[in-house]
Amino acid sequence: MKIYSYTDLSKQEIEDLCLRQLEDDTAILDRVKSIVETVKTNGDAALFDYALAFDQVELQRLYIDKKEIAAIAASIPDDARKAIDIAYENIRTFHAAQAVKESKIETMQGVICWRESRPIERVGLYIPGGSAVLPSTFLMLGIPAQLAGCKEIVVCSPPQKDGKTNCYVAYVALKLGIERVYLIGGAQAVAAMAYGTETVPKVFKIFGPGNRYVTQAKQMVQSLAGTAIDMPAGPSEVLVLADETANPSYVASDLLAQAEHGADSQSILVATSREIITQVLNEVEVQLAELPRKEVTAKAIDNSYAVLVDCLQQGMEFSNVYAPEHLILATDRFEQLIPLISNAGSVFLGNLTPESAGDYVSGTNHTLPTSGFAKAYSGVSLDSFVKKITFQHISPQGLHNIGSTVEVLAEAEGLRAHRNAISIRLKD
């Protein structure tokens, strides 16, 4: 990992350092556009072809049904079943608390306004399954969709080599009451959910993290097909802010935990002394050697860097420019830093709060904005699966109170019909 000194960097150099764009993004855009157009035109036939080309699986059918899901789920190890059950309850508890009914507000006498939530009727969940299958993502997306009351939940996940899904994904599907899992991955899955095919239903909003192909496809169908997306969630990333109270081995484990997601993941260390950086990087080498995914993880570490800062406050300045998906405050002084955080997807406080707890079971959602989008986006929540519809009712007294104000403003804007809609009622 290359080491930078914050005080030696100009404002522009800091912003350039925080960019996530990679050299082959343009090439990826062209390939994704081709995939999306092919799925739009050829439907199921394209999905079968892409399964063979990308997943090396010759599918006989594009989905597994409820009976097959139950049979696959039955083979889950007992400890994994119990772990998923605990994660399910924690995630459900946290998200259920987000269902808040808003009060009716009388903005002036006789004028009552309020909002009500309505579920998005048909949503699509993308569950990654390339180098690592993620049943945890299924929980993070399926539970709030279930709580919101979405009528149809379409689930896509890449097929395994046996042309099915694994027991972990199947068990989550069983718990959520999902009757079909579509065996489709990558940009083609996003296109299938956006446009619909002979087999895959068209959805109104697509959720789920993925690689750069998935991210590009989501952004593309948002503009071309008019399909809403949760956020541009691409390769995973973490920024760890550490001082002398941090444990170097803990920090190293957190950096490696994100790096093992994929070669294009990024793990950033921001520390208040060179000694901390040296200790952490030494520990990274030790722990990396023991990891089963060390080749992929090492590539991600090479794509990462460390930043030396004078103090924790300066570290927060850098973090807010980077806007990390995951922010870990590896310091005993985390309380004083909380008010300084303006841009982050999810924050982990103190030396005993690893990001992996949030990935699986603490309760918060792990589908979060990446690539600096935490400056404008939130992570997935119950609100992501509903629409907020406003209502208003005006009584005769309310019309008398509000009418002249509407008439004056409508006249000022030159919109006579708007004025008349009030005036005609006032006359009666």
C-alpha cells in the first residue's frame, strides 16, 4: 500500500486520490450496453446463452421453484441455519422499527395535510453469486421488502455449477416465502428485471450490490427503461481511521475483510502516526498469508493506500471527501468524532465493532452507497421499498383562509386557470 501525507497534498490531489474510477470503465460500459440490448431484444434466449458463456452452466430452466428451494434448503448445516435465524431476527427487529406512521398536520385552520406509505408493488432483488455467494445480502434486501408489504419480490442470483443455488440462499428464500429464485447473474439479470422476459417479470425498482457490470447495468436501465434503482452500489470499500488507541491486528483484519470481496475493492487506512501505519501494514502481510482468497485480496490491497494525518479531526476531513461505504473509527475517542461525520454509508464505532458484524447480524443494512455516492445516498432501509404519498383536505373554512393566497400567487405566475380553480369555489 502506498502511503500519502495529508498535509503534503493539495485540495485537488486529495479529490483525485478519492476517485474510484478505473481505467477500463469505458470498456465495461460498452459491454454492458451490448448485454442489456441483447436481453431486451432476445429475452429468455439471451439469458440461456449468457449463463453458458459467463457462468459455464447449461440451464434447462431459468429458475428453481418452491419445491426445489425447500429440497436444497434441507441440506443446510445446523450451525448455518441457526446463524441465519439469528441474523434474520436482528435485521427484522432493526428494520421493523423504521415503520413510523406520520401524524396529520393542520397547516392553517381548515387545511389538513399528511403522508402515507404504500409499498412498491413489484421489486427486484439482485443477490451476488460470483466468487462469493451472499445469503446475507438476501436477508438485507428481502426482510425490508417483506416488511414493506411488496406484493411481488423477484429474486435473481447467478447459478452454481450444478445449475441450482446453494443451501444458504435457498434457506433464506424459504424463510422469506420466496417461491422462485431466478438463476441469472450480472448485467443480464438487471436487464431481465428492468425489461421483463418470457419468464422473468418486469419490476418497478431494482435492489442489490454487485460488481462494476451490475452497477453500470443498474444505472443504464434507470435512464433507458425508466426502472428505479436503490443506489449505484459497486465494489466494496472501507476507510479505517486509527490512532494510538487502535489495535493494529484488529485494523489489519478490517482492511482485509473488505479487500477479500474482490480485486476491485478498496481498503483505506487513515492514521495519526507512521508507527501505526507500519504496524498495521506488517500485520496485513501476516494475516494475508493465511487467507484462502489471498490472491484476490492481495490485488485489492495493492489497489488501496494509507494516509498519514496530524490528528483525528484531520482524518475526518479526508474521510468526508472520500465518503466511504463503511467507516470504522478505530479509536477510544470515537464519541467526539461522531458530530464531524457528514459523508458515510455506515459507521462502526470503537475497537470492538468490526464491519463484518454489520455485514451479517447486528441489524443494520449492508447494502450501502459506494464510490463516493455516500455524499448523496443512504443505505437500503424500509423506506427504500415504499413510496410516500401526500394527502390534503380543505374544509369550507380552510378554503376561505387559504383562497386569496393561492389567487395572488397564481396571478403572479400568470396561471389564470390555477386562480380560477380557487375563485370558482369561493363564489359558491
